[in-house]
Amino acid sequence: MTSSASDPVVDGVHASAYTVPTDAPEADGTLAWSSTTMVLVQVQAAGHTGLGWTYGPPACAAVVSDTLAGVVGGRTAMDVGGSFEAMVRAVRNQGRQGIAGYAISAVDVALWDLKARILDQPLYRLFGAQRAEVPVYGSGGFTSYSHDQLRRQLTRWVEAERMPRVKIKIGQSWGSDQGRDLERIAQARKIVGDETELYVDANGAYSRKQAVRVARAAAGEGVVWLEEPVSSDHLEALAEVRAAVDIDIAAGEYGFDLFYFEAMCAAGAVDCLQVDATRCGGMTEWFRAAAVAAAHGLQVSGHCAPHLHAHAAAAIPNMRHLEWFHDHVRIENLLFDGTLPPTGGAVRPDPDAPGLGLTLRTDDAAPYQVA
Ligand SMILES: [Mg+2]
């Protein structure tokens, strides 16, 4: 053990879940949903509370209570890396790739937040800050939106919040409505004007040749980012699409461990690696995934959960941006005090707030609690 007798010890691990209905029906290329669940973890030591979360089923909360609380409870709050490794080892038979991985991620983030609060440091400075502000891009543009809904959302980002980059979903109905995809790309370009970077995300909806055709048409509208044109599980197809087009290809949001990220980078499958700290293993694994990307000469983009990624992204050199995802922004603003404005297309973690700088709004969260 590395701990000293004076170290604060983790003496409380609590998991809860909140299901928040969407503000309108939402769909991408391969899934539709009407609510989103945040599983929140609170860890305690020396009278401080650390917060972490993941977006996943309420079952993640049970993994935290039944398995992980017993693993990290009683350990020093200072050695987050040791706690992370112990959690990974403990879920061997449950399977890290899935609910257990989401649960580990939320606990790891909570432990980092806790340590930063004990040390009275903002988390991005505890990590070792590289920058004071982190670029973000507006993400939404659901395939379920009407033209009017799309216009309202994009206009808010580009005009009211002055975001220089936005992303819409394409690949409607598993790629079976390519005509509408191209029409919506053209509509989006018209709405945001020529100065705004336009991104699209197909969520794995297309076949490979179809993806190349869509990418070439989208390039005509100045699209510069095509996310998951084909399934991100099919690295060979992803690499083929990437080789055939000029648009940047991005993927990685379902990565659960370093082997996944290394395989994706080594296959030449992406121009930018997406990494999600709420899935891959929290902050601890996020930084290691970023190092894998760096070794392949790639930048990293933080996938969703923007207030969780802001601090991590401020502390890696090869950072591109964060996804300012409509759903998660809405939920994080609803459940937390201390959220950040994305004005001008960047967020600046508060240098005077310890940890992630967030506080749970207990009363506002209560009506949505499901576990
Ligand atoms: Mg995506």
C-alpha cells in the first residue's frame, strides 16, 4: 500500500439514478428514445463528497452498490489509480464491456472529484492543465426533428451562443432514407451559413459504399466531420471509408478499454478518436486512451457528458473538442449548479471551484429519481 496513516479513507459510496424525459422525441440513424437516465455516484471521505456519473441504465447503480462500493470503500481517497485497477479486477466475471464498465467510470470520476475537493483544487489543475478553455461543438439535429425544430436549435447555437461548429444526425432509419439525409444536410448548411463548421453523425447506419457516396455529397455542402459512417465495430469498413474520402472520420464512443482504442487507431479507422470517460473507465482510462491516440498522431474528442469531460480535455495536449450534446447539456443544467456556458464555442472550467465545480441540486433532481 502507498497510503499513509493520515490519508482520508473512502467511507461512503452511494449510487442513484435519474430518468429525465427528452424535450421532444429524439432519434439518430439507428436508435430512438424519449428519456435519458443519469446514474450518479457520490463518494465520501473526510467530510467531502465527490460526484461522478454515467448515462446508462439504472442497473449501473446496482453494480456500484453490490460490487464496487465494497471494493473502493475503506481505501485511501488519494490513490485513485489503485482503486480503478481494483474495480476492473473485481468485475472480471461480470464483464467490463457494458454496464459494469459504465459503473466503474462513474465511480472513478467521483473519486477524482473527491480527491480534488480534499486538496481544494479544481480537477483540471490537479490533472495538470494544458489550457484554460476547451472548444465545444453543438450536437443534436436529431433525425426526428422537423425542419422548424432543426432551425431553432441550430440558430440558438450559432446566433445566440456563437458556436463555430455544430453537428446533426443522419443515417435516418438505418440508412434507408438517404434522400432526407442529404436534404437535411443542405438545410443545416443554409441555416448555419458558410462560416460554421458542419459535422454529421450516422451512428453506424450506412453500408460502406453508401457511406462513401453520402460523404462525397456531404463534402459538397462543406461537411468536415463524418462520425460512424458504418458500424464502429467494423474497423476494416471504417478504414475503407476513411481512405476513400477527404472528410475527417471519427469514432470511438463505445470504447471500454485500451485494447479497443489501440485496435481502432492501429487499423487506420479514424482521423479523430472519440473517447467517453463515462464508458471507458472514467478519467483514469480517458487519459490513457488519449495517450494511445497521441502515439498514433491523432487528436481526441470528448464524447457527450460535457461537464465531466471539460476538466479532462483541459489537461491533454492532443485535444480537439467536446461534444455539447443537447440531451446531456439539458440534464446537467437541470441537476447541477455550477454548469458552464458554451458562449463563443468554448467552456472554461472555474479556476476557483474545487473538483468538477458542480453541486447536485437535490430538490430539483428528486422528481426524476428512479433508483
Ligand atoms: Mg456519435
